[in-house]
Amino acid sequence: MLNRTSFKTDESFLEKLALGATGARAVRDDLLRQGHDPIELERGSMDYKIWKTIKIKRVRVPDILCLRCATRIEARAKTKLEITASHSKADSARGWDQGLSDGDMLALALCSKSGPRPIDCVASGSVQYVSVKALRRAYADGKVVEEKPKGAGEGFELRVTWPSAVASADGNVVDVSSSRLQYRRASDGRTISLKLARGQIPLKPLVKVGDDVRANQVIASVVPVSASFACPAGAKADTFAKMLASSSVAERYAAAKALGHFKGDKTVAMLTKRVSDDKEHIYVRLEAAASLVVLGHEAGMDFIRSVLQGEYFEHRLEAVIILGEIRTEQARALLADVLLDAKQPPEIRAGAAWALGELGQAKSTDALVRAFTEIAEPIRVEAARALRKIIAGTKLHAAELLPDSHEEQRAGIAWALSRSGRVDVDELVAALKNDDTRRWVAYVLGTQDEKAFIGKVEQLRKADPEVYFAVTVLWRVMSSWVYKLEEYP
């Protein structure tokens, strides 16, 4: 019997990851609109993949780096627009500003649920920015509110809030005094008043009379908040070379990742030196190696190969994930080798399957289909998901794989095809070669939208009436009101 408590915990965690990823993507898109050149700095910040068996303890860095101005941006997805952060006074590694520097920016992105699934989340409204330097100054001056979660004891994280006032609707500012701010709501002309204090902490107005305000805009706060920040550009290879020599592992990590975007012998020499330094943090070395691969130097791939055969599974998984970002045939082939290597742990092989899906190359099909015969379920699951991505993003004719594949493999192929959005009835009819294939063809069509396919299955009725009947039965069952009916004790 399933442990519902455990399932709920996983679902709740996935929901938080999806919320964070949605916010980070919204911040990236907003930075692009402003003229920045953002790249993902903290790996996984824009995705919600969960690695359950092997936990990766990455370098704590902001989510995004602008290659044009070298500014780092920490994205914070909020379901309610507040300037808040978790903080621990017992563990410095869990401090609210751990891994951040004064020159970094905090980006607030309002997000909300968009559907019933944990990953159904959408960014709503514009992004707002505040500097880490300003946050630190306000924190040092005591202009924050600290709250301990209910039931928490010593050592538990606190919730730190920088007090602010937020507009609840679009409007226009009509009055600003020392004690209050008023704006006229656009929808009905009603005047909305906001106090310029939170307890004993005064708020500074961020707007003036005559300014238009929008819903969820921070219009008063203990720190300056803006809808954008300038990108002065000017960042060059030398800029990141200086960061690579920093005493901060977070800065060296960012530099190693950024330098992959700057060609030149000097860049290659610096990255090669960093890769070969066995006293350097492993994730800085891996980022330097990845940058070397991107720049076309074999030393980077040699190091990644060595990590894949190393002692620590956490490092192997990180190397696999990095390969999934390098869109070269060499990276794809190495991932396929890892996937089919029985000496690798199942989680590493499952990670390789996932990474092949991220690369989205049709050449990976053979390795993924071969993985469907593996005993370890995580490998088969990730291989099926990866194949779905490849079918959806390429011109791969997946139905042609069904007749000549093994019975164990057809389940994975059929599932991937059914979820890909690229189901072709003619190709499925041509695949009706044996009884097992017929069953999976029925499954693929039976899991499609009846309204979209009812007019396309006439040739199936003529070619194989039994499969046609099975498809219509599936449609009947899946459209019934009892199909997704659940019962809880």
C-alpha cells in the first residue's frame, strides 16, 4: 500500500520546486527584455527535477548571471508579494544572505497555481528588484521583522521580513504624507490608503503624487524596490578572470561557468589550470571542464570522464547533468555509454537517460529503447520520459520501432509515443505486425483525445476491426465519470 504521507511530502516539495523554477524563468525573461544577457548560474534553478536517491550539495550561488554586466540575480518566487527570506542564526550556511554579495540583486516574481498538478504554476505580473546591499543595511539597522515558525525550537529557521506596502490594484497616487500613502483605484475610483509604518518601523514611499501604480507593486518599503535595473555592459573575459581568482568559491564557480562564453587562448589556459587543481572545489572544476568542452578542448571532456568513474556518486550525477547541457555528439555518446553501463549505479544511469532527453537528439533512441529491458525501474522510467521528449521535438517516426522491438521495450515506446503529441494513425496501422504490437497500438490510440482522432481511425477499422474496437472501448472507459474517481478512508 502506498504511503500517502510520503507521497504528499514529495508532492509538496515538487510544488515548491515548480514554483521556484517558474519564478526563475520569469526573472530570466524579464532580464532579457531589459537588455541583459542572463544565463542560469545555479544549476536546476529553472527546472523541477527531483533526484531522490543521490542528493547533490551544490555551491550556493544566485540563480542567474548576466554576462554583459556580471551582475548576479537571486530569483524569489512569491505567492504573496513580500520581501522575505528564511534565515538561521544557528547555522551560517543557512543564513538569508549566504552566497550573496553586495553587488547582487534580489528579484521578486509573483507566481500562482494554474492547475491541479504540483507543477501547474504560472508567473503573474511583473518582476521587481532590490539590491542585496540595501537588504543588508536594513537588516543591520534592525528594520526587519523576525518570526519563528509555530512549534519551532532553537536552531530552526526564522522568517525575516523587510516591511513594505503593496498596491492591491492598478491606480494613481493622489497623496503622500509622512504617515500614509493614498492612490485612486482605476477600476472604480475608490481611494485606497496605506499606512507608512509597520509597527515601529517607518516605510519610505517609493512613488510620488501623480504616479501610476499597478497591482502587486511595492510602493513603500524599508528598502528601494524597482521594476528594473540598468545593464552597464562592459563585462569581458578579464572581468570573469578576476572572479576566477577570488577567495570565494561562489565567485570562482560563476566565473568558471561564464568563461565558457568567451573564446581565447588565455581563457582556455585559465580554465585548464582550474580543472587540474585538485585542491579546487569539485563543482568549480566541473564547471571549468564544461566550459572547456564548449570551447572545443578535449581536456574538459577527459576530466568529466574521470569524474564519471570516480568514487562519489554525487559527483558522477552532477557530471551526467552537465553533459545534458552540452549539445555535442561527444556528450551524447558518452551519456549513452553511461546509460548502458551495468557497472554504474541505477540512479546514475537514470540520470544519463534524463540527460539524453534534455539533449533531444534522435540518435539517442537506440540506447533509450535498449534501456527498457533493465530491471531497475528508475532507469526505465527516465528512458521513457526522455524518449517522449525526443519524439515530441524531432521527426522521429516512433511507431516504426514497435514491430521489431522486444515485448519489454514496446511498453516504453508506446507510452512515449502516446504522450508525445505526434501520433500518426497511418504509421500505427503500418505497425500492426503481431498480437503484442496490436495491443500497444490500441493503447496509443486509446489514450488520445477521442474528438481529435475519431475522424482519423477509419483506416484502422478497415485494417484491424479488433484493434479498432479496443480503441473505442478505451475511449468509452476513459471518458466515463468513474474513470478518475478516487476514494479515501
